[in-house]
Amino acid sequence: MFDFSQFPQIPFDEISKRINAGSLVVTPNRRLALALNEKFNQEQINQQKTAWYSADILPFSSLIERIHLESLYAKAASILPSLLSVHQEQMLWESIILSSKDGKVLLRISQTARSVSEAWHLAHAWRLIHRLGNFASNEDVKVFLGWAKTYQDITAFNRQTDQARICDLITEQYEFLGIDKPSLMVCYGFDVITPQQITFLKKMSDCGCEVVIANNPATQYQQSLANIQRFEYANSQEEIHQAAIWARSRIETASYGVRVGIVVPALPNYRNKLIRVFNEVMDPDIRFALPGAKHSIAPFNVSLGLALTTYPLIDAAFVSLALLDQKIEFNRISHWLCSPFLAGSETEMGQRALLDAQMRRYTEPEISLERLLVLVLQADGQKKCPILLQCLSVLRIFRRTKLPESASHTVFARIMSEALQILGFPGERSLDSNEYQTLKKWQTLVANFAAFDQVNAKTTYYEAISRLRQMADNTLFQPETPNVPVQIIGVLEAIGMEFDHLWIMGLSDEQWPLRSHPNPFLPLELQRKAKLPLGSALESSAYCQRLTQKWFSSSRDIVLSHPQYSDDRDGHELKPSPLIQSIPLSRPIFPDMEQHHDRIIRSCKMEYIADCESPPLDKEIIKQGIKGGTSVIKDYAACPFRAWAKHRLSITSLDVPHTGLNAVERGSLVHQVLAQLWQQLRTKEALDGISDHNLDRMLKDIINSAISEMQQYGSTVLSGRFAQIEQRRLFRLALGWLAEEKKRSYFKVIAVEQNRTIQIGDLILNARLDRVDELEGGQRIVIDYKTSKKSIQSMIGERLDEPQLPLYLVMTEIGQQAEGAAFAVIKRGEMGFAAILRESDLLPGIKAFSQLDKFTRFDTWEDLIEAWRQHLTNLATGFCNGDAKVNPKNFPVTCKYCDMQLFCRIHERIDDGMTGSSKGSD
């Protein structure tokens, strides 16, 4: 507590009278100023007044800025220098650090600049700047003094000052500013007041302004510790939930306007959780969370805003601007295409979503404006999304004609506004209140950006966008809402606030007292001597102890709480803060409030419907055939729900943009190369007889043809050097596989990439056989190419992991004449066959099925074929009958990479640590 004895003190009750008399009231922060102003207005309403003068209540920093602004319109315009904004100051510090010898070795310039700026402000506020020379032997202090000297020289040359020094300048020149001076100033709510502020107040007093201190209103709520409750909960989730129930109960039982405060020391860490839990308790109707629903005003407000870049409207603006000169991640482009803040966003909403899904098949992870235009045209965007195509085309012309390599910040601010206007920003629909406020904040941000010309005259467009984004990242913003009864605030904002009911949570020994945060560029010894509130562990503890005592006397109803275990993975045990241990622990008395879904269940008779069966397949659909080929049986064997979703509802997952070729595309190239190769060679004799030179030339021609065909689908996927790398890969892979083929005895390839219709039970499928070989004895083998390792284990059991080869053997005419089925594994280092054969040595080193342990229960080859027939028929029958159970074959492995996770949601059980199989429908 700082000594205010040099200034007269008045009771808190007199503040209202002083405000009515035209007095100026100064507070330490904006929230307290708003609260006091609101209280004053309510008092006037309670007195049934119809009109009154607005109260002059503002934070100390705003008072200094107002005096400076008024002085610029008075005779002091030539005395005071111009005032740098926070963003301008940050930019100047960064440029100084970056150009210095010490700054060249730093990796995080912006973070260093923020620490240096903080040190600069603390040094002036606490009168430390002239004492730093005594600590020049300290390396950090020495570097700071060097940067500070450069900073002073630059600002002096440009006649500029900053927030750290403007108070001192106004104090020195106050009597010469030529502005109207207040006759009375009331200081209210100050717990920490700096020497710089004390000096200013003395100056005001010397110039004839009466400065008085308002006593803290806490005295009217003074009570014994016995009336304060302390609760302990298992974790922060339960603690927040109980606080929300308590707050709601206080609102519902109050017969008048009530003020409820929730103070959270680590508010940034729990902001999202607080909002989620308080929404569930205060307004549990889930319908209000649905897209397009009109949101009611929540009865609570969280004081901490979010970074401006987290708002969708701002993100859409930055993607739009970045498109002008750089590549952007396609995932961001995907969100941008569906954004409501562009021209035609409502008119073309559905078509743009389909356009996004179609472009994903051919796009790369990062794309430019030109590539985006090509993709839109390739997906028939001229017909489907003409407004989008028109905007993008005009934007490309604008970039070529209007975007300079370098210019002033003012010019780039105008260019940004024009670019956004071309794209129809902020959209064709009306903005709601929050979006409108966000737009206004964006316009203010761009205006502040233009003011950077006072610090740096020239910049590039890329640097301009980076700087603007940094400004948005460092700008916390929260749309204004009407006055609500519950205020969720941080520790510093709670100073001086009055509440009818107060809950302070998170008071564990790790959170309270606050940990000290000494500035690294100021000597620790100096910070301790100056008694900076968080400059040392001792001062931090003393500061938090003073705040705790103020809490104890700031309301008639006070609750303190803390979690028993941390939210970390280890969930270690926590102890209550030593500052509240003297208060006895109470047993929680707040009953759990009835949940919304419980009310629904209690209010009506529930009807239970088995949703694991869908209608059987229509006979007409069966006749036409089901799309998907053998994957229908493969998916059903893995999980009936997956097969139902993919092949009956036709649900497909969105393609993931990738660099180069993915596994499917690489496998397709291998299949195509080997198919063309064997269409030319046909026999083992031809393979043995062809010279190495001719084989190499044949392979290269085939590979070039395959790559050329794939290039037609994606112009940038296989181009330049990447195409050459892929050619070499395919060439080595094909030669390696042919070396395996040469180990075999005579064979003849009688079918390559042959389309077949398969009927299994009532199900008709279209399939394609990779290859069928005929051996010297007339035996036939069905071969399926695989570019990953496969085992014959995948063809065993009632639910086969790889059913396509058994399907070919059992359900096709050519397969029924075969003596075996084989996976041709074409992978470097693992070349070879994995096969099930009637007889030994039909393929090199492969035993007959009867010699394998896994097949001892089958007496003959016909028994194995019949078992396959029965298993496959059962799978096909289940699919046709509409079986759609969520019944993964091997939970959770089967579900881990399933592309139906978002639809099925069984993967949520994996996160819960469940094991074993799972049956039933989600």
C-alpha cells in the first residue's frame, strides 16, 4: 500500500456528490471507470432524475492522453512532441534491436522488443532510468542502455515521445499548456501508484487543482473471516461448474439488480473453459449453439478479449490480402471460400462448398492466386461460381497494375482497402452486432497501420502484411455487450470493484500468490529496492496478500475455492494458497442443477428405436450394381456401419492436399506401368529374351506414357525435376520386380487389368483383376499388385481384411479355374509373393496351403474355396439386408484410420481409453 497521506481523503459516499459538482474522477483501469460510471448513472435513475450531466470518469492513462490532445489545440502545440502509439513504439524498438550488433544474434526480435519496451516503461514509471548507469557491468543492462540511447536520439530528432515519458513531459510543462484545468480531482481505486503518478498529482495540486483520495468502499463490507466460505473441488472443471451454478442461483434468487463477480487469477488459461461451462449452466438449450440460431445475450461477461486474428472476419481479411503476393495453405483457402465475408458468399454458398471438395483432388498444400484461378476454372467455376471467378480475376489484374514493390504504409493501407473492396469484403449479408464491431476495429487497425510512416517511410507489401498481422495478434478485442449481472474478471481488474456476491477461484499454492515476473533488462536489486509489485517473490507475496485482504472486505457474500488436483497430464496434488489457509474448509452446499437433457427426459415419454438396421437394398439398385467394387465387401468386413455410410449413403471424406504424389497415386502409377509392360511382353520367354538395352528403353517409354497421362489431371503434381525423380523411382522399382519374375519358371500372362462383374449372393459388383498367369502345366494364378507389405493372414477368417483375391477365385469364371491367388508385393527391400496355392512351388519358395499351419483345418482345396464362398456370401447378404451396426472388427485399430470417424464418432471412445470390441450404433 502506498502512502496517500499527503493528499486529503474523502469517504466513498461523497464521490457521487463530487461528480455532480463537476469533479474529475481518475481510476487505475478502464473497467473500474466503466463500473463507477454505471453506478453513478444508476444512482441518478434511482433518484428519478430525467437528465443529468455525464460523469467525467476515466483511467489515468486516458487522462494523460486527453491532456496531450487538448494541448495540441492550444498554445502548447509547439511545446509538446507528437505521441507514438503502442504499435509505433513496438516497431521502432524492433528496428533498433534488429540493426544493432547484439540484435543480429537474436531469434525472436518482436518478443525482445516487448520486454525492452516494458523495461523502458517501468524505468520511467518507477524513476529507475537515471539509476541504471550504476549497473552498467550487468550485460543485459548494458545492452538495454545502448538500445535506449538510440531510441532517445531517434525520437528526439523526430520530436516524438511515448506513453512512458508523456506523463513526465506534461508534468514539467503543465502550467504552460494553456488548457482548462480541473478544480477537483478524485483518485479512486488505486492500490499501486507509481512515483511518476505521484509527481503528476503533486503538480496538479501545486497548480490549484484539489487532489483528494476516495477511501476504499470495502469498509462498508468489513466482516469476520467466519462469514467467508472456502471450498475444495477435485479439479478446475468441477470448480468452474460449481461457480457457474452458484452464480446462477444468486441471480435467480435476487429480487433486484444483482452484481456477481467471478475472479480468476489465471484467467487467460481458463477463458474458453469458463465460457463453455457458464454457457451450459446459464443457457443450456443446445439449439442456441446451432449454426444460424439467434443467440440470446448471456448473463455473464468475460473481461479478457481474444487476439483480433482469432475472429473469422479478420482471418478472412488477412487471407484476402495475402493472396496478392504469396502462397497460402489450402486449408485456409478452403475456409476462406466458405466465408460469409466475401462477395457472393450467400448466393454461391452451396456451389463454393462443392467447388472446394472438387479442387482438393488436384491441389497442393500451398497455392497462389494464379493456381487458385486455374483450379476454379478446372472445376468448372465459370459456370458454378461466376461471382467468385470474377472477383479473383479482377484481383489478379489489380495486383499486376496497382501493387508496387515498395511504398509508404499509407499507400499500402489504401491498396489493402481496395483489394478487400474487389473481393466484396465484408460480404453481401448484414453483419450482426459482434461482426460490425469487429469490422470497426479492423478499420481502426488499418488506420493505425498507416501511421507507421512516422517511424518508417518505406516498406514492401510482404512486410506490410506481416506488420499488420503482428498488430492484430497483439490486439486483444472483445465486442461490447449490454450490462450483465455476472462479471468474470482477472485479479488486477477486480481492484476497487464492488459486488453483491464474489467468488474467487483457482486459489491453489501454484496460482496464488502470483509468481514474480522481474524484467530481464532491469537489475533485480533495483526492482527489489523500488518495490515493484511483481519484481520479486517477496513483493509479489506482499502485493497478493493486500489484494486478498481487500477481497475479504469487498462483498457481503464471499466464496474462495481451489482445485485439489492440477489439469496437467500427471494430475499432481495441489494445496490451498497459504494466504487462505486460515479460513476453514467448508463442505460444498450447492446442489447440481438439473441439466437440459434431463428436463427433456423427465417431461416426456421416451421412445427407443433400434437404429442399427437400415432398409434392405432395393432390387433395382442391386441389378444396376453397387459402386465401389470389392471395397464394398472389404468395408463391410471391417465394419458394417462403414460400408453402409460409404456405399449406401455415398459419404466420402474430403481429399487432403499433399505435396507430390500420395500413396494411392504412386500405387496407381506402378499398376499402370506393369500393366502396359506385360501387355507387350506377355510371356516369361519374352522377358528372358529381351536385351537389357531394349528392356530399359521399353520401361522408360512406358513410364513416360504413364506420367504424361497423370499430368493431365494435375499440372503441377508431376512437373520438372519432380517428374524426373518419379521416373527414376518407377524404373528402379520395375527392374527390381522383374528380377523377381525372372526367378519363376515358364508362365504366360493371359489377363491384364481385366474388368469383371462379380455376383455374390444377391450383390452384383464390378471388379478389375490386375493380372492372371497361366503356368506351364496349365494352372492359373490370380495376382494382385500391392505396393505395401501383405500377408496371407489377411485372407483368413469370416471377416477378411483383404477379400478381393478370394472373391476372384470364388466368384469369377477365370478365378474358378485358378490354382491359387497371390499378392505381388512391389516394395523396395521386400519384393516377392505372398500367396495361397493348391500345390507347392507354383511360385518360387511358396508352399502349398495344406502345408501351412493356418490352413490345417481344411482337408482339400475345395473345402477352402467353399469356406471362402460361405464367408463372402454372408458378408454380401448382411450388406444387402441393411446391417449398419457399428461393429469394428478389431477396435480400436480398425477405427484409427477410418475416414468415417466424424460420422460414426466411435473414435471418441478411443480417446477415453476404452479397449475391446464395441457393438451398437452411435
